[in-house]
Amino acid sequence: GENVEQHPSTLSVQEGDSAVIKCTYSDSASNYFPWYKQELGKRPQLIIDIRSNVGEKKDQRIAVTLNKTAKHFSLHITETQPEDSAVYFCAASTGGGNKLTFGTGTQLKVEL
Amino acid sequence: GAVVSQHPSRVICKSGTSVKIECRSLDFQATTMFWYRQFPKQSLMLMATSNEGSKATYEQGVEKDKFLINHASLTLSTLTVTSAHPEDSSFYICSAPLSGTLETQYFGPGTRLLVL
């Protein structure tokens, strides 16, 4: 089955700096890669996703890149703000409403 | 966006009792729902896929007789933790993909289970 690895496990940045979180996956059939933000005790919230026919997608301060050949994808957050502090999870799926396999999570802390 | 609700939000029960958790898609129909378990400071681990009108598909290592799943309608899936033990204490979250988008999954708010 699919295996998703995520790095780093913790990331601390200064407000205004950029943050990058990287994930790798094992199943070449995976074609859908969402990123979720989870605050303590809350549900995961989708912040951005990318499909395998696209190499990069951007939404304001958030961007995701995908390298299908290398089987890795990354989340980029620019101009970080304290409210960006949370746990971020990457995930992979073969699409079509199929199950998601999650990475291990990254605790992002944005310091003032 | 699509809304998924869960009930109860938290439950405390005695060891040996059973607990039922409901997951509802409020403004869309979901033929498939997913149940995850999340221990503190860990990732979401898929337990099973709930299929409307048919048996659930369980992930390897998840006891189907302990975690009973029923998907009786297009908007409701239930997870029953039978004969709960302290090690079953966890955060249980369901999700449902929105029809038409094919992939986008929306999560319920989660249920915090504490077994004493």
C-alpha cells in the first residue's frame, strides 16, 4: 500500500519568513495530493491540493509543487503569520474519492 | 463548502461498554465515508472505509468485530466501539468525499473518546 513520509516533524520560523514542508510517496498510482492544517483538538482543514497533471499550484501565500518522477511534493508558505502555527499534514490518494494516506505531520510554529 | 458533523463531540465511558459515534454529511450525499483514529501528537490513521448499503472495508490490523461500522443511508455512517478499553481512548474523525469533486474530502469535527 501507499506510504507517505513527511519532513520535518517540527519547524520553527520567524514571522514573515517562508516555511517549506516536504513529503514523499511510494505508490506511483497516486494522483491526488492534498494538504491539511489541523489546530489542536480540531478537524483537519484542506488548505490546498494538487493533482498529478499539474506541477505547481498557488493560492495567495500558499503553494504546492509536485514532482511525479521523484514522487515528492512540497508545501510552501510565504510571509508566515502567527496564525499559521498548527500541524500540517500531507496526504496522497489514487483519487476518485479513494482513501487518503497521511504523512506524519509537521508542527509549524511561527514566532513573533 | 460541504459540512460533515459528528456526534457526540466527546464521550467518557467505562471499560467494557460500547460507544456509538455518528458521522453525518449535512448538505451532500456520501456513498463512501472514512473513519480515522488519531492518537495525541500523531497522524490520522485510516481505520475503515464505510460503504453505503454494503460492508465496510477495514484496514489491516483493525478488528472489524470491535469497531462496527454501519452506513445505513447516504448521509449517515456510524462507528461503534464495542467492549471499549482504555487503549481505545483516542480522537475519532470521519470524512466524506464530495460527489462531483471526486477527491476532495471533508472532515467531521471529531469525537474525543475516553475510556476509564
